[in-house]
Amino acid sequence: MGMRIRNVTRSALALTAAAAAVVLAAPVANAASARCEIGFRSNACTSGSLAANASGHWLDYTVEGGGFPCYSADYRVHDSDNGAIVKSGHVGSGSTSGRIPGLYGRYHIRVYNSCDDAVGTIANS
């Protein structure tokens, strides 16, 4: 019986290793969006980096002003490689959105001068 348990254990380990190899070998897809949200007792957030749309060379952005007592936020979309600002603005109690054309690199959004619940999102699809 001891030999059978060892064979079953070896088979289970081999299957686990094979499954891990498949997961690790899978290509990483470009994310469709990157988001940040200002948390409690903070006044700024920065999203992760996102590549511009590969065929159209653009990014869409949406920014929502924070909750009480701020109800507004400033924002900047930066080139993640060189820090250049490709879009900036201010939003009041509602939201603002748009498309930034002519982009070829990776970008992130920073939302600041606000409070809880202000949100910035960039998307490439």
C-alpha cells in the first residue's frame, strides 16, 4: 500500500507542476483599464501603468470628484516613461471624461487635491 500512495503522490505533484507551467507560460494580456481611488484620510492616488490603444493610439479617461467635504479633484495623465503630462484638469462635484489622441507609450493617471472616493480611470479599449 505504501508504494501505491507514493505513486499517487508523485502523479499529483506532476499534475500540479504541469498546471503551474501552463499558467506561467501563458502570455500576459495588456490590461484594458487602470484605476485609482482616493482612500480614507488621503488626498491623492495614482493608477498603475497602461499602454495606449495599440491600433488607434489613444486613451480614454474618466475622473469623478470626491465625496464630502471636497466634491472636486484635480487630475493629470502622465507618460509613465518620461513623466510628461499629456492631459490635466479639474472636476467639480460630477465627473469628466474624454479621449486623448496621439499616444504611443504607457501612461498612468494621478488624482489629487481631493478626498475620499475621488476616482480616476484610464482605458485603452
